[in-house]
Amino acid sequence: MSDFELGLIGHPVEHSMSPAMHNAVFEGLGLDFRYGLFDLLENELEGFIEKAKDEMIGVNVTIPHKVNVIPFVDKLSREAELIGAVNTLKFEDGRVLGFNTDGLGCVKALDEAGFPVKGKNVLILGAGGAARAISFQAVLEGANVSLSNREEEKQMVLNLASELNEKTKSEVMVVDMVDETLARELSNTDVLVHATPVGMHPHEDGILISSELIPSEVAVMDIVYNPLETRLLREAKERGCPTISGVGMLVHQGVECEKIWLGIDPPVDVMKKIVIQALNQG
Ligand code: NAP
């Protein structure tokens, strides 16, 4: 552990892009930090964090520990508390601080692409961990959010909408995932965010909703980043929609982590280049 100042804890972790992305920044800026991978089971978390808080600056947290680490956190950021999950820990003066930069990463990527969500109608597809983080952050940024999830698990999306409305005093609506209702919603949508694994490698033929329902004025983001251009993005582009890949979210959540850990504003382009290179190499 003492070989690394920063790292990722989760299970499994070996396919993560985070070491390449963060280490490239440290190398480029001449910073003497190293980012490592720590494959941990749930019963190993407490011991790891106890030791890490004296030896490391911080860590990222991934599946399946984003909720499991919360009992070991002394203070949660507003976002992490609302979302109910942590993707970043910072160790400071013997204390453990918990943050969630996933939603912010998505919002910053949309900003960068020219689609700030403030005051916009944003439709999010999915009701899992990523959709949860994105929907809370989008509401915090002043977006009008609607959610839609596959019909067979409707209770999850209904629960998420109630929680958002209760905790943030917003008016998040749930839209049935059927063509007619989606078409109506999409005719009044500025930004569509797809936040399910559908279309991810090796199931690249997958698409959650028919692209024919999406008007050309809607900006379409797919948070799936492997492949770089999902079927949803390809078809949306063919229809004339502006499209945003999931790489932006991945990179910007990492940018926010470096701000938290080190107080630096890392070079986004370097991080993006490294991720795209790694994805192209398969
Ligand atoms: P998750 O917690 O497992 O949630 C998955 C969501 O997708 C659930 O709403 C689930 O619906 C839905 N879903 C799963 N399989 C489906 C299918 N075959 N048809 C329709 N809906 C389906 O996963 P997550 O953590 O939210 O991640 C979702 C995706 O986002 C993953 O591909 C992940 O790699 C990607 N991601 C990207 C970034 C980034 O930085 N770009 C960050 C985080 C995640 P049910 O509730 O009905 O099961």
C-alpha cells in the first residue's frame, strides 16, 4: 500500500482505466504520485481504510463497495450524502472524507460539449447507480429531470424519483418506457442521457430505445464508453443529433477527484487521450 499515494478499491479492479489516466497526469506534471489497484472483499475494507488513512492521500471506490464504505467515512459531501454512495475517499488529518464525483463528471462532460443542463429538460434512461448519481447532480445543477427505466423493474425508478423529489424538493417525473410515451417526452427534451449497460461491449448491437423516437434537436449522451461510439450514438448522429460519448464522464469524474485529492486542475486532454488510446487497443 505504501508504494501508492492514490488508488482504486473495488472487486474486480484489474480492467480499470483509472491508473493509466491518473498516472499519465502525474507523469506529465512531474508529480511524484502513483495510483494503484486494490482488489478488496467487503470484509477487507475496514482494515484497508484504517491503514490507508495514515499512508495514502485518497482512493477511488468502485463496484461493489460504493455503499459498503459509508460506515467508515467520517464526513460525506452533500452529493455523496444525497446519492447515498461514495466513489472517492480523501484521507485528511486522520479523518476519512467521502465524495461522489460520478454525477458531476457527467454534468461537466455535458458542459464541455456545449450542453449545460441548468434550466434544461433532461431525460435519463436507467435507475441504477450511475443514473442515480447523474439524476441527483442534474437536479442540483437546476435541470428539469425525467427518468425512464425498463418496465419490468419499474419500482426502482419510481423509488428513485420519490427519493429525488423528497430530498431535493424537485419535481422529477417517471416516463413509461413505451414508444408512444417516450416520443411525447422526447419532443420536449433537450438532453437525453443513456445510463444502462445496453450496447456495451461485447453486446454492441444492443440499443435500449428506438433511435427513431429521438428528434434531431436532442443532444444524446451515452455513458457507456466501450465501444467509444455505441449503436445509440451512431444512430442518433445519423439522425442529426449532437452526440456525447461516455469518455467525457469518465474523464471528468477523474478530474474532480484530482481536485479533491491534490487541489490541481489536471489536463483534461491528456486524460482523454490516454483513455481513448486504451479503448482503441482493446
Ligand atoms: P447498475 O447499477 O447495474 O444499473 C444498471 C441500470 O441499467 C438499471 O437501471 C437496470 O435496470 C438497467 N439495465 C440493465 N440491463 C438492462 C437491459 N438489458 N435492458 C434494460 N435496462 C437494463 O449499473 P450502473 O453502475 O448504473 O452502470 C450503468 C452503465 O453505465 C454501465 O455500462 C457502466 O459501465 C456505465 N458507467 C459509465 C460511467 C462513465 O464514467 N462513463 C460511469 C458509471 C457507469 P433494472 O433496474 O431494470 O435492472
